[in-house]
Amino acid sequence: MLLEIKDLKVKAEDKQILKGLNLSVNPGEVHAIMGPNGSGKSTLARVLSGHPGYEPNGGSVTYDGHDLLAMSPEERACEGVFMAFQYPVEIPGVNNSYFLKAALNAVRKHKGLQELDAVEFLALIREKIKLLEMDQSMLNRAVNEGFSGGEKKRNEIFQMAVLEPRLAILDETDSGLDIDALKVVANGVNALRNKDRAIIVVTHYQRLLDYIVPDFVHVLSGGLIVRSGGKELALELEAKGYR
Amino acid sequence: MTPVAEQATAYAERFAAFHNEPAFGSDRVRAMREQAFAAFAANGFPTSRDEEYKFTNVSAIAEAPFGCQGAAEPTRKALEPFLFDGAIRTQIVIVNGRLSKTLSSMEALPRGVTVDQITDAVTAAPSAAAGVLATTPFVALNTALFGRPIVMMVPPHAKVDEPIQVLFVNTPGEHRMMAATRLMVVAGELSELTLVESYVGLAGTGQGFTNAVTDVILMEGAIVDHYKIQRETTTAFHVGAMFVQCDRNSNFTSHSFATGGKLVRNDVFATLDGEGAECTLNGLYLAGGDALIDNHTSIDHAKAHCPSHEVYKGILSGNAKAVFNGKITVRPDAQKTDAKQTNKALLLSDSATINTKPQLEIFADDVKCTHGAAIGQLDDDAMFYLRARGIAEVDARNILIHAFAGDILDRIKIDAVKQRVEKVVYAALGAL
Ligand SMILES: Nc1ncnc2c1ncn2[C@@H]1O[C@H](COP(=O)(O)OP(=O)(O)OP(=O)(O)O)[C@@H](O)[C@H]1O
Ligand SMILES: [Mg+2]
């Protein structure tokens, strides 16, 4: 098993958000998490990636046999945990490709791989950027600064393509995309599906699951997973709501 | 005795002894020096009651007099880190206020550019005006006591494409030592000049105090790109004033980098005194420990159709204190003024503080003046974003801090200079 979440409780600023959540994810699987606004979906994504604003106060998370919650955000990333942000952060003054090179080389170094030089890095990202049908010029802009909503989401998946995580958590990567961008992003994600990589997609819309077909669908409500099923559950939820 | 009288007495002896030295100068200079000393003696060093020094306590300078005896002249090797080798050939090196012929390299001085030490020239400088002497005590003290000035003249139409460095070295030796340095630059009509004015310190056991005055005069259409790099030791005092006079259609850009000193005060007084003149002031200052850095800038729009741009950024850690005061005056004749001012500070600790104040005095009606200030800490969201991609916490911090500083570094126009200044700034950031 790649990820095992047991009875996870998480609070932020004195508010208990996750209240005993269980979830198991095997390599190669795609899990969709749906649920009403404010139910704790992003909280789950953030706590898995090590956001310092969220404090686990019960339960455990085991990732590849290790205690995930004991690791720093950067260690988790280096060990292959990737979260696509619901709201990607703009970082003025930091060049996108410089940032990505620093990230990739940090991950490579952690894995004991040779760091890439500028030429090797450029060759790699030229290849990956095609997958997301992004303009090369985006590489030379500041990270997410002035990007449209769609560009930001593409940039997240582009980073995923470059960093090649083992566990990707995509937090509403489909929200706010037009249909073309949605297809591009979904194709990008599908291209990254393989037997070793697990993906958790958080979404409000069944439509995304037409493009990224999940193995499991879960309903997160009130800080708990209240239902789980196959991909047909999403259709039912869309028709009947979460009740 | 009152503190003011004590301060005056403390320097009176040095001033009296100075009369007998050749550097004291001709009769005209004498009059200027006497007037300056009288102005200093009347008011002494500023106190916090003085509006211009409200947040900058200079009692550590005022409490005991500074002599003029420094340590021996350093070796060329000791200066190597400051010479920007490879980027700058012409080096005018001033040690403790005195030009060093052996350490300077003037062979490559661009054709037509002259450097001499005629004290008389200074009497015509904006810094020597009676009003200036009466209101700026450090300038008054400097004017009374400076040795031979450095006077650089760029002839009309000369295009000096290679930067020239004037390097002021302070080597305090065992005592409290004040170097009163004086630089005057006249850029002739339609001339072009890149000037790097550096202040460095070599650690001694004594206390070094640099009291610097610079005048830059731009004749019609002159273009001057000026760099001030202030990187003295962590115990040094530095009080510098730069007076810039811009004639019609001239263009002055200043890049100020301040990375070192216990107490640093920089004043810039720029006067846009001809239509179409343009002035840009960029600044980056770093302070840590219990250092204090104060930047006071004043841009005086005296004539119409003059744009001015100003961006100052500070990075503070520890218990450092900073002051930024940006004054913009728009005179009644200065219609169509377009003045923009921004100042930002990044506080890396909870105990670092900044006092920042824009000061707009506008007497014309058809003008555009904007100012903005932003003070903040490192963006937590950005920190998390970088770390969530695998970048270690210290590296993430550095990336964000460098990005903040990069905004100013990127404005350096000459690549070779930029690379070297970047190194200086990054090293100073590493030590914060
Ligand atoms: N840092 C925080 N401090 C305090 N409360 C928080 C914090 N983060 C989230 N919350 C609260 O916790 C609840 C769950 O938030 P979360 O962002 O996880 O929901 P979500 O399921 O992702 O919602 P959405 O579908 O709108 O994105 C909400 O009520 C939210 O206001
Ligand atoms: Mg959410």
C-alpha cells in the first residue's frame, strides 16, 4: 500500500476539521474525492503535503511505510508526494523555470541522482511542456504571477509532469477551466497515470471524471469519508446530490 | 558646558590645527570652511528633536570626538575584494580621506576626463551653499574638515562607456577616526558617465566614521549612471550626503546599495533644475544585528516636465532599525511633473523595525505624484509552495529574499557591475 490514512483528525486555528478520516490508496490507483464546500477536502490535501497551518491531532498517515506526518513538506515532496494547489501561489521575482529547476534538482539530489545542468534541464522541460500545450514563454515569467486561472492549473500539472511524483493530490485542478483547458489538463494527468503512481483527484464535478476515470470515488463530508464506491458513485452523486 | 558647546570645542582644535595645512585651501575656501564650522558649532550634532533625525539617534557619534589619525595605508591585496577586478579599470582610491597615488589606477582614465584635487572647485558645489551648511550639520562638519577633494570633470560630449570607481577606504586603526571625504563630479553637456562610488572599511580596533559629501552636477543633456556601494564594517558609522543638480534634459540614475555599518545615514538631495531632466533613485539596503540604516531622499522638482522615479527596498533582520523618508517637492513652476515613489521593506525578524514616511510638498496643480509603501515579512504561502515542491526551507527563504532584492539588482545597467554587486549583496544577505 502506498498511502494509508487511519482515523485522521486535523485542526486549524482551533477548528476541528478532519474528524477521523480513513483512506487507503495503492500504487496505480486513481481516487476521486468529492464533497460539499467546506467539508475538509483541501484540508486533507494540505495536511498530506505538510502545510504548517494544519495540525494533526489524532490518527496516523503512513506513506510507503513511513510516518508521513513526521516529515517536513520538502521531505515529503522529495519522497514523491505532490499536491496541485487549489489556489496556486504567485511568487513575484522568482522565475518559473529557475524555480522548477531548483525543485527538480532538490528531488533528484534526495534520490541520489545527478543534478541536471541548465542544458539538460531545458531539454527535459521542453519535452514536458508540450504535454500541457503551454507556451514556452511561461517558463520565463515569475511563478504564477499574472497567470490566468487556466494557466495556473496547467502550470501545476506541468510541475507534476516534471517532478514525477508517486502520489499526486490534485485539489480542484478542474475548477474554473474552460473546456479546452479541461481537456488539456485531463490529458496531461492521464499521460502521467501508471502502475506505480497513485493519484487523488479532489473535484466538485463528475464531468472531470469522464476524462480522468477513477478507480474509486469517495464522499468527504463533515470531516469524514462517509461513502465510497466505484466510478458510478460520481454519477449518482451528480444526480442526487450528497445526501 | 552644554552638549553643543562640548561638541564644538571637541572639533575646534582639529579645525584650528587644520588651518595651517596646505589642504585647508585658498581664501575663498577659507571663508566657506569658517562659515561651515560656525554653522556646526552653533547647533552641534542633531538630536531626536530635529525632525530630520527623529528616529535616528546619532549620540554614538556625538558622544566623543573623532580624530583624523587612521592606520597605515592598506596593501593592494587587502583592497582586491573591493576593486571589481575585470569590470572596472580606473580606480581612484582614497584612504582615510586622502588620495592614494600608489593604490589608484588611473592609466585607463578615459580621454578627456580629468581628476584633480583643487579645493576651490568645491565652493561652487550645491553642498557648499550657505543654507545647506546651516541645516545639515554633518555636511557642515565635513565642509570644515575635508582634506583635498576629488574633482572629476567629464568634458562636453564625452562618452565614458567604462565605469570609473572612486573607492573610499576607511582604516580606523586604534582610535575613533573620522574621514571627511569629498567628491565632486561635473558631467559636461551631453556627456555620459558611469560612476561607482564605494565605501569600504578595513576592520581595526578603533571606531571608523565616514562623513561623506558628494556633489554631482549634470549639465544640459548629460547622462550619469551612479552607483553607491556602502559596505563598511559592522562597527562603522557612515553619514553620507549626495547633492545632485540636474540641468535641462539631463538624466541621472542612482543605485544605492548599503550593506554594512552600525549606523548608516544616507541623504540624497536631487534638484531637477531644467525642463526635461529626469532622475531615478534606486536603493537596496540590508541591516542586521543592532544596526541602524536611514535613507533620506529629497527630489526637488524645480522646473516643468521632469519625471522622477524612486524605488527603495530594505531587508532587515535581528534588531535592526531602518528609516526611510522620501521627500518630493514640486515647485510652482514644475507643471507636468511625474513623480513616482515606492518603498518596501522585508522584515526577517519580529524585532526588526522600520519607520517610513513619504513627504510630498506640491505647489503646482498639473502634476502626477504617486507614492506607496509596503512593509511585510516573508510570504508564508510562497514559502509553503516552494517547500511543497521539494525546496529546503533555507533555500526557499533565500529564493524569496533574493527575489525581493533582485528587483533592485536587475536595474543595474552594466552586466559586469551587476554580477559583482550581486555577489556583494548575496554575501551580505548570507550574513544577516
Ligand atoms: N487555516 C484554517 N483556519 C481555520 N479554518 C480553516 C482553515 N482552513 C480551512 N478551514 C475551515 O475548515 C473547513 C474545511 O475547509 P477546506 O478548505 O478543507 O474545505 P473544502 O472541502 O476544500 O472546501 P471547498 O470545496 O470550498 O474547496 C472550512 O469550514 C474552512 O473554513
Ligand atoms: Mg478546497
